[in-house]
Amino acid sequence: MPRFLAVMNDKFLHLIQYFLLFFFAVNAFRRVRFFWSGAHAPVYAFAYCLLVGVATECLQYYAPGRRPDFADWIADTAGAGGALALYSLTLGFWIAFRRSHPKPVTERIERELF
């Protein structure tokens, strides 16, 4: 493990890892649509992160020198949950902004300036 990562807390690294995994999973679920719509992508991405976290911790039982840790899974869940909250807040603000500004912002600004 690189030295700068050895100084950081293991749980913090789990949190950051699953925070990023959530956004990659949302992007994947929004692009690949089988029986769901893209609107449900954040929910599926969060469930995916939870399942990957559980699978990783369970498989560590079989790896020599590793042991499963429930606290790691909690850190994984916190990272994915924080990403879901950030995604939802950002999406909510964006929808509210677009409803309050129905015309494209650039057209409105150009009309006000010129």
C-alpha cells in the first residue's frame, strides 16, 4: 500500500471508494435500460453498492490474511448513502431551477442585457 494511504483511516478510504462507485453505477444504470427507467438509476446504484459491499466483506473470509469487518460495510454504506444524498439534492435543485426558469438561461440573459 502506498505510504500516503497507510496514514489514512481504512474506513475513510472505504467511504471515498463507495462514494465514487455510486456515481459510476448511476451512470451505468442510466445508460443501460432493460426493464427500468433512467429515473430509478440512483436507487439501483445504491442497492448495487450495498450488494458489492456485502459480497466483498463475505469473500474476505476466504482470502488468506483478511477478515470480514462489519464496520467496513457500514463505511461502504455511508459512502454510497452520502453520494445518494448529494445526487438527490443536486438533482432536486436542478429540477427546481429549471421549473423556475423555463426558457434557457442564455436566452433570458441575452434579452436582459441587449
